[in-house]
Amino acid sequence: MDTEAEPQERDRSSEPETGPEEGPRSSRIRSRIPVSLSWRRTLALGVFCAVAVLLFSTFVVQPFLIPSHSMEPTLKVGDRVLVNKLAYRFGSVPQRGDVVVFDGTGSFVQEPPEENPVVGLLHGAAASLGLAEPAETDFVKRVVGVGGDRVVCCDRRGRVEVNGRPVDEDYLYAGDAPSRAPFDIVVPDGRLWMMGDHRGKSRDSRDHLGEPGGGMVPVDRVIGRADWLGWPLGRVGSVPGTRAFDGTAAAGASRG
């Protein structure tokens, strides 16, 4: 009796198939998973960064594109200033000489222009990042008078007076007169008298004297103080300050 085990054919049904496509196919399946996860992570990170930047711009510091010549030479067309939105949040108030960004609705603009809500939202988002011109109701000017001040133009030497003291405005555009239109106003409490540094190119409080609000900007309409220049690179730094109004507050207090 032949006891040698006869060769038996292996049952291949229980073994994985090893066709010529197995290697490439399995590698393709494995490669799809990390790529998909990578795109999702990248998208999530992008959304998170965008939201973080918008929140920072909304509540802390907002880039603001300068669209006109009205604040030359301090600010030039195309400059991006960084507006400090915390400057007046904790009890501080705008001071004479501050360069501020404000909503001019009710003072410089009586009725905000109508626009498509979607377009307005997209434009607002771009403007908040300094990528588009600001809204038509947003302005940047210099504070010349605060509540209780008497602001007069002009004295015998053509200078603006604040509370009886002449102001030597060293920030004015070369060749500009402090004002070609005379005025004599007292700023109500809680409001501001605003003027551009390029007086010949600036539409400011002087141009709205006969309108509702008299050109005076409510303090609560101030968006923030323009503290820094962020672009172009050759102009990066702090927005220049001024000592032109030193002594005017004391004179104002003595008049009250």
C-alpha cells in the first residue's frame, strides 16, 4: 500500500488574490485617504484664520485704505493705516490733534447710500482687511475741537484759534491756508470738530455747518485712532503726532 501522500491542489479560494493590479490598486486607495484629510484640514485652517483675522479687525486693529488727498501730507492716497479700535474703549476720549476714523452718518453724510446687501457684505469684509476702499460713510480726519471748545478762523495771522489760543498747525499741506472759509463755532459736549490736513482738498466740518448736526461728529461715531502706517513698506511706522494744541485745553477750562 502506497502511504505517500499524494500532492493535493491548494484551495485558492481562501487566499487573497494576487493579481498584477493588487499593488497599485491598494496604494491608490491608501493614498486617497491622507490627501482627503489634508484638504479638509487645510480648508478648516483657512476658515479659522479668516475668522480670526476678521474678529481681530472688527474689535482690535483694522487696516484702513486711504482713498483721497484730504489728509496729505500726513496720510497719502494708497496708504494703509492701522486703526486702533481700543484707543477709546476704556474711558479715554479723542483729544485735539488725534487722527481718527469715524462714521460720518448724520454729520458728514445725512443718508447712507443704498446698496445690494450681498455686495455690501463682501465690500465690508474686504474693506475691513484694507483690501478695498472704505465705505462711503467712513472718513479719516484730525480732531481740531472737542466738546466745549470754541474754534475760530481766523486770527490776524490767518491761524485757527482754539479757546482763544492760535494753533500753529505744522502738519498742514505745504501752501495751504488753515481755512479760506471763516467760522466761529462752539463744539457741543460729546461732539468733535474735524478738519483734514490738506485743507484745499478736504471736505470736513466746515462744509457741513448749515446741515443737520452742523458738521459736528458724535464721539460715539468714532471707529478708532489711526496710530500706525502699515503700507507701503517705505512708510511703515507710527502716524506722526503733534504738539500744536498744547495749552488750548487749559485756556478752554479757564473760559468755562
